[in-house]
Amino acid sequence: MIQPLRVRGVYNEVVSLLAYTDDQDKGKITLRIAFIAETKLAIVLTVLLEKLQKDEQSRVDIYCALEKVLQQDTQGLERRLLEKIITLASNHMRETQEATNELKVAASNTLVTLARCYFNDVMCELLYRLELPEEFIFITLGNLSSAYALECIPFVGMILNVMISMLELVKDSRMRQAFCGILEKMLKGSKWIFYELGEVPIPQNGNWLICEELEVLLMKFLQSPSIDTILRRSALRAQLMDWTKDANSIIRRLSLRGLGSIVFQPEKVQFLRAQLPAILAMFCNRDGRRVMEAMHKAADIIYLLNREGLGSISQDIAVSLRPFIDDEKGSVRSAAIVLLGNVVSRVQDPDKPFVQQEIIHCLLPLLLHLEDQEESVKLSCKLTLFRCAVFLRWAHLKTLFRSLAWDGSSQLLKCVWICLMQNNESHISKFLFQALQYLESSQTTIRHSAARFIGNTIHHYCDLLSETVNEDGISRLYEAFHEVPLKSDKETRCGARRGDVAGGD
């Protein structure tokens, strides 16, 4: 009985303290509640959440107390409490009736503080709510970008794509101010990160990916057709000119790329496109260094063209890149996969039908290389897979995004496999025969992934495959399964045999 009595005592003490938050000593009361939470976090949060739901008059003060409590180390917080905090704060800062600005600010600040220990959970909620223009969603995203610049990097592309699509919907002056606030704070955060990266002559530890995402941040806004609705190009030009004098070389490079973009020099479009055929021809060069140089040049041109698109050469680039996804050098694989993602994200509507089949042909290799031995290749696969999913208009993009961002290897492969199967049912047999080739991959992890892919696909899609695979195809599968024990390790054999047994039921 002692423990329940103690819990009830703490509960009653916090309730009593909250009853006096209207007094002049509310600061001391908030500190006392935070002190109690150091040893009784779950009980204190339970009381605060209950009062937030019931006591409409004191919500701002309760949020102040909650924010103070969350400034502590709250790692290991019960999931139900975490989700309740996010849900209540999100709802209160988005209420259009009765809720005051003071309450919305308090709820927003609570989410930003919570993100210190639970950044991904808070960002996930904001991204989910970003589909409709909401002033305090913009404000909270801006504050996250300012407070947690490095953590925001993986989300920059998605945030900007959604925001750009909403530019024309932003009519209200306050909404425009909040909208511009995100851009301003992202740019400030980007500048801080560039200084954190320092003067790095050769990209290391993925810094080149960070720089690329941050440069895209500015360029996407510059090249949006609706940018004039919220910002003057003269102001943008002035800011970029100012950055050319910055002490940091990355800041100077960013400003020069902006000033040299097709936004300010539209005549460059034809000149840039005209260079692509010669660069594409260099992909056939036997000198690996020349090939890498060609890929980097193509990436620069695609990046500069952005919304102008590549034209019909998009298909040729995608076809040429396909063999490099399995190159023996990790640096080549990574560069090819990143470039493929860049191509996919720049294809314009008239060219989409020509590129679509080539992209579908790359999906299975991208899935398997999520298990690549090189970390840079794994990261490149994640970015490009999501770009392909957006391009092909897959269902359940949010689920896929969450998995690519946060799931471990096993859960990620399962999620991508499900998405691939559900969105490409007519191509399942093609994927299956592609996977057979990877049973002889030089990388053990990819052999294992290919075997599991084959086993799971046959097990779950046996009836479909029996209707779509002809006799020659069935013979190839049969031969492959009987060759696996002779050529492969134990785990590969087990993964493939699962499909053999499933297919025989």
C-alpha cells in the first residue's frame, strides 16, 4: 500500500501546485513541479496532460510547466505519454477558434523543447500536418530548423517540396511571414552547419550530401515559379551578393551558384542541355576516373537546370546509369545512384512515360543495395528509392519515408519489399528474375537479401506467379534453386529454399 499512497501523494501535490499558477509566484511553482518530475516524471506528466484537457483557462500556464519539465533528460519516456503530449500540443497550436495566440505559442514551444530528446517524433507530426497551410506549423518548423539544424538535414527536401507546392495558397500576410520565417531560419541553420563542417577540401563522412541538400534548399526556392508572391528577386540577389564576401568558402560557393543560376540568367538553359550528350558519351570510357568526372559534371548540370528539366535525354542517362549501380567500386555505385535520383527528380511530364520503365528496372537493385557493405551506398539508395517512389506515385509514401528515415535494416527491407510489391504487381515476375542474378553477388549481405526476396516473393505471390511466369521461366527458377546449394553459403540457401517450399504447397 505504501507505493500507491506515495503516487497519490505526488499526484495531489502537483494538482495543488497547479491550482496556484495564477499567483505571482508562478515561476517558483513551475520550478517546484519540474523538481518533482526529476524523480516522478511519469506521474507529473500524467497530471499535466489531464489538466491540459480539462482546465481551459490555465492551459498556457500548464504548458509553461510542461515545457520546464521537458527541459530535463526525458529519454525512456512511456510511449503513450509521448504521443499524448505531441497530439495535444499539435491540436492546440492549430485550433482556429477560441485558442489564443498565447496558447498556440506555448504549445509550439513545448513541441520544440520535446524535440530535444524526441526529434523524429515531433518532426513526423509536423510533416503529417504540413499538407495544409497552418501558421503555427510553419512557425514550429522554423524554430526546429533554428534549434536543431543538423537533425533537420534529412527532412529538408521533403519540407521544401511540400512548401513549394503550397506557395500559391499562401495569401494571408501573417501566413507569408511564417512561411518566410522557415526559409530564413533554414538558411541561418545552413550557414551554421557550413561553419561546423569547416574548410573540408575533400568531402568526408557524408559532408558532400549535407552540402548538396542545403544548397538545394536555396535553389528550390529561387526556381519556384511562385516565389514572387512572397519574396522580391531583387532582395534575393542582394542577399546572395552579400554572401559572396563571406569568410567561409562553402557560403561563397552557395552564393555564386545562386547568382549563376537560371533564375537570374535564363539563357543558360539551352547551353547547359547542349553539354549533356558529350558528357553521357563519357560514361562508356574505360577509365573509372573519367566516368566519375562525367557523373559529377552531369550532376552539376542537372542541378542547375532544376525545374527546366533535361528533355528526352533523361531516358538515355537512366539507361546508362543502370550498370553502374552494381559496379565493384563503392564510390562509383554511390555516385551513380545519387545521379539517378537527381534525374528522376528533374523529369518533366512530357518525358515521364519514356523514363518510367527504366526506373522500374532499377527498383530491385536499389532495394538490394540497401544492404550494401558501403554506408554511402546505403544512404544514396534510401534517397533515390524515395525519389523513385514519388516519381512513380506510389501509395503510402509517408510510411515508406518513416521507414527509410528511422527503421533498422530488417524492418526497412520488409517495408520497402511490401511497397514494391503493392505498387508494382504487374512487374513482380520481372523483379523475381532480376533477384536471381544477385545470388552470385560478391557481397554476402546482398546475396542474403536476394535470397530472402526470392523466398518471400514466391511464398506470398505463388498464385500470381503461376499465372504470369511461362514454362521457360519456371524452368529457370527450378534450375536456380537446385544450383543454390552448390554455389552459396548457408543463409543464402535457407532464404531461397523458403521460396522453394512455399512454391510447392
